[in-house]
Amino acid sequence: MEIRQVYYVLEVAKQRSFSKAAEALFVSQPAISQQIHALEEELQTKLFKRDTHNVVLTAEGEKFCSYAKDVVGSVNKLLAAFGQSTADNKTMIRIGVFPFYKASGLVSIINDFFIERQNVIGTIRVVENYRAYEMLEEGELDFIIIKSRIENAKRPNVRYEILRTENLNVLISSRNPVAKEEKMKITDLSKVPLLTGESDSHFFNEMKELYERYNVDFNVAFMNTQETDIMLDMVQAGTGILLVTDTVAKSYESENITALPLEPAQEVLTFLAWKKSWRLSGAYTAFKNYILERFQ
């Protein structure tokens, strides 16, 4: 039996729903279901009655919860003795991430952190770089994980740690004749329209700067900051191209979408950042270290 299983049972009992319990504990519903099933197998009993409308405790479930509350109370006392947050007073970690974060492996890394630390709860928001920095400065986010070139990553009031260094790739419809090439020259970018962020976004300005540096016509087909699924559909349909990093390119390459390395290579960083004036401690230090270790 694991402590997290005790928390899972109590939260499901409280919410009367596996999905709502998963949201409250920042874990996936399958993770909670699997852990409670394993616990029921170990105890050789059923803790919940499940139907299409509700989840309620069995008699054995009621018995388990009466003891489980004592266990959680003891854990809370132990955590409080060392100045840590208790289950009733969880530390909230607010994280801003870049639009294509699902393709980078971030979901499993962040999810694993919160699964292992039941006294911490998190929120994730997909944000554009400019807004991410603003929200960090305004105290609306605790950490941001974003992508940028090194010269644009630095901010006077922000500390950051580099998680990954990659190069830009072109995602293009496999039906486009250009897709047959091994690489795509930056000087040829004007031949196909670009799908980019909105005109006031960090990504839009970085791409415009890149095109201008190589005297390439900034041929934009569509502007959208966060609708990644729509963007991928547009690439597949041949509406335009996307400029993405190695990891994202590898994730989305298929028989309908081809990834071409950009030439000359354009280096892009994925980095974790937080407010410079903020002294990290407790769960926040643990989160920073966990993210860095997992990426390494």
C-alpha cells in the first residue's frame, strides 16, 4: 500500500467521481483507477460501487476511509513539523507552457512530479512568450517553460535554466514537391506561406526577424497562437508550413507531413524560467530540480 493510494481513495470518496478526483489531484483518471484497483486487489475487497451516474463507498470503503483519515492526519503533522504544506493546505504551482508542449514530453514529466508529491497541486496554461513573461512579472505564474533563441530568452528580471537546445525544422505537406528535398534553405522559405502566431506575438516577431535577416519575403498564410491542431491540419492540407524544433518535428512527422531541417541551422532553446526576485524554496525548488533532472 502506498500513501498516494490513501489520498486517491479519500479524494474519490469526497468527489464521488474518479474524473473530478483526478482533476483535484492533478493526475490522470486512468492513474487513479489503476492505483485504486491495485489497492482493492491487495485488500481483496471493493472500496467503491460504480455505476453510470455515481461512485459511492461500500461498507468496506467506509471502514477504509475512517482509518485513512487518521493516516492523513499523521502525515499532515509530519509535514507541518518540517514546514511543508499539508494535504489540506497544498502548495499551488502555476506553470505556463508553449503551445506545442504536448509533443515535447512535458506532459509526462510534469504529471510524474505531481503524482509523486501529493501535498502539491499544479495548473498548466498554454501561453505565448510575451504574455508568459508578463504573467511571471505580475505573479500570475510561478514558472514558464517556453522556446526562444538565446538572444531573446534573456530578460533583466528573470532567471532561467536551459532544458534543451534544438534546431528549427519546417513541417510541410508531404504532397508539396519541396518535401522531397533533404533540407530546406532559409532563402527558399518565401516559396511556401508560413503559419505563425498572431501579429503581436513573440513567435511572429522572431520569425519575421529571421526572414528579414536573410532577406526573405515574409509570406504569411495564417496567424494563430495556440490552436496547434488547426495548424497541423493546415500543414497537412497544404495551406502553409510550420517552423518547429527537432522534438516537435519528430513527433508530428507522418506520411502526410514531412519535417525538413532548416539550412543554415537555427538554434532554439527550451528553457525553464522564474522571477529573479523570487527566492525558491520547498515545493518550488523541488519542481525546478525535478524538471532539470528529467530533461537531462
